[in-house]
Amino acid sequence: MVVLRNPDETRRRILEAALEEIHLRGFQGMRVEHILTRTKLTKGALYHHFANKMAIGYAIVDEILGQDVMNRWVMPLKDSDDPVKTIIDICEQERAGNTASEIEKGCPINNLSQEMSPIDEGFRERLEAVYQEWTGAIADALRRGQEKGTIRKEVSPEKVAKFLLASLQGIIGVAKCCRHDNMLDDMADCLKDYLMQLRVS
Amino acid sequence: MVVLRNPDETRRRILEAALEEIHLRGFQGMRVEHILTRTKLTKGALYHHFANKMAIGYAIVDEILGQDVMNRWVMPLKDSDDPVKTIIDICEQERAGNTASEIEKGCPINNLSQEMSPIDEGFRERLEAVYQEWTGAIADALRRGQEKGTIRKEVSPEKVAKFLLASLQGIIGVAKCCRHDNMLDDMADCLKDYLMQLRVS
DNA sequence: ATATTGACAGACCAACCGGTCTGTTTATAT
DNA sequence: ATATAAACAGACCGGTTGGTCTGTCAATAT
């Protein structure tokens, strides 16, 4: 039988179900009722753990999405003196793990950023914080690469880090809409070319 | 006094008001009531011109956003043998015309694409069509540039066109969220560098 | 054993929101 | 002048939705 009364687990289940809904329909499109259906919980349970719908969204950014960036990007880059290789590895790994329907849903961080940044400052601040640790990790790795002699001296670590993040999000974003043949791979090839040319030749 | 009974003008006013709302709040966040407030029209008038909310969204993509891309990108690129210069000009022109609050709202095409592509095929098809004429125009210009000797032979016009569009949308998208100092300009600098290096040196 | 509190159940509600429907007014064709 | 249809007005409606409130049940401390 199911384990009864496990508040931490219940909270986690709510956030996971909410993220799945938000990933597909956006935060405004997500319905509290749907979370209840997915988790087989009731209103009472959900509103015991969260003050309102907004609090669920904030918790997802802070706890789930922030952690994802930490695990998938910040940590691997911390141990890397060859950031170009590491970034390409992460991208290819991510690419391999994503089904077609995952591609159509895009990056939840970017989705939330596009949708909520202009209309809710709480979301914007949290998402900006995630982006900052993301670009920060890339910039640090690029700088270390320069010291180790794997990255060209002329590149500005901060600027290029921001551009890389933007390009990556742009690629994922465009691929959501343009399902046409090898759209994603074509764009990824160009990003890879750009990355390779950051290296000392 | 105001001109009475001008159906074409009324329709246009509805679409413009709807676009402003959608630009800020997204399609799902846009409320029909708000359009009525903005336009000082009534339900009867609005639903005389459009079958439902969805039809308003579709019309905006087809008529307004599609035309914008045509005017701002496709036409200028058609007359250009130096696409790199033309693209940079368009970007800088766009940049100059955008206030801070415009930047926070991002590109309506990208916004709609992120929000609606995964949940409504009608939106997705229309937005993909816009993206296709956009990248098509860039690819054509790059190819012409290669023939005229301004663009390097090694670049793939189709691939680079897609990547340029994605990077641009990514930059605009990230800048929506990260208001921090010179985020936008830092990323734009990198894109400019990438563009310049497409040229024959 | 019992009190207390956190975890959860679920009926209920008020506001919202897209859409309908009937009626009125204006333009246009004849 | 009159018929006709398009353009518009606005009251109304039913389903949805986030949130509340009262009550119940289980775990834990004493």
C-alpha cells in the first residue's frame, strides 16, 4: 500500500506534477485542479503545503530548476579546464536524452522566463538568479581555460558566457516551433563551430 | 467626432489592442474584456469580427507579425549583397527604437512560439511559416553574398541563417529576464563578432 | 491513555471569462 | 422611400478556477 502521511514526499510530488503541467502549458495555463488529478491529492493537501498557486511556481524555480542547472552545468564546469569540450558534452548528452515531445516543450527555465518575467517580479528575480549562476559558471570555466591555455586570450569570458547561454536558449526555443527535418541539428552545428573557434587553434 | 462604422479600421484596432495585451501577458493571459476596454468596443462588435479568441491570435500572427518580419527583414535583405552589414543595421535600428519596457516584453513572435507551439498546432504552423520566410531571406542573402564575394565560401547559408535567428531570439529572450546592466549589449557584441567573421577577411 | 498538532479530505464559493443572443442602428442597393 | 444586410450594443449565461473553511485522521509527546 501507499505510504501514508509523508509530507516531504507529498510536497515533492506536488512540485513535480506542477512542473510537468507548467512545462507544457505554461504557468498561467497550468491548473491547480490538474495537479490534484495527477497527484491524486485534494485541495486541502495542496493548500496545506503551498499558500497559493504563485508559491508553487516560485518553489519550482528555486528548488527544482535551480538545482537542475547546478547539477547539469555548474558542477561539471567546475571540474573542467576545457570548457568547450565540457559544454559540447553537456549539450550532446542533453540532446541524446530528449525525446521529440521533450523538444517540443523546450526549456522550462526559458519558458517561464518568457512568460512570467514581464508580469511578475518574483518570478523574474528568481529566474535571473538561475541565469546568473549559469553564466557565472561558464564564464569562470572560460577564464580558467584561458589560464590553462585552452581558450583564446581575446575572448571575453563574461560576454561569451552570456552569448552562449542566449544562443543555446534561442536554439531550443526555435526548435520548439520549427519541427522541420534537421532544424535542431543545423543550429547545433553552428553553435559547435562557434565553440570550437573559442579554442586556441 | 470619431468616424462611425468603419469595419476595416475596427478590425485593425482590435488586432492592435490584442497584440499589445498578448505582448505583455501572453495569449492565454490576454483577456477579451481588456481588448474591449482598450478599444472602447463591445462584445457584439468584437465577436462580429472574430469567431473566437483563437481567431484573434491567428490573425495577429498572419497579418501583423508576418508583415513585420516581411518589412523589417525580408525586404531589406532582398536588396542587399552585404547581408552582414544589413543584419547589423537592422539590429541596431531595432535596438535604438526599443525602450526599456519594450525590451522587457521581448519579441512577440518568440513569445507566442514559446507559449503556444506545444499546445496549439494552428499557432505552431503559422509561426513556423513566419520563421521560414525569415530564415529563408537570411539564407538567400548569405548565398548572394557568397556569389558577390562578401561572404566566406565555407559557411552554410541555411545552417547559419537558422543559427542567426535562434541567437537573436535567444539574446532578446534572455534580456527580458536579466535586466542587469549591459546584458543586452554584451550579447549583441558577440553576435556582431560572429557576424563579422562570416565575411571574407 | 490522552492531548496536541501537523497532514490531509472535500464540500463550497465568489469572481472571472469566453461566448451567445436578441435587439438596434447605420450604410447601401434598388 | 424602402428593403436588406452589415456593424455594433450590451445583457446574460454557464462552466471554470483559485482559494476557503470546517472537519477528520494520524503521529508524537507527555
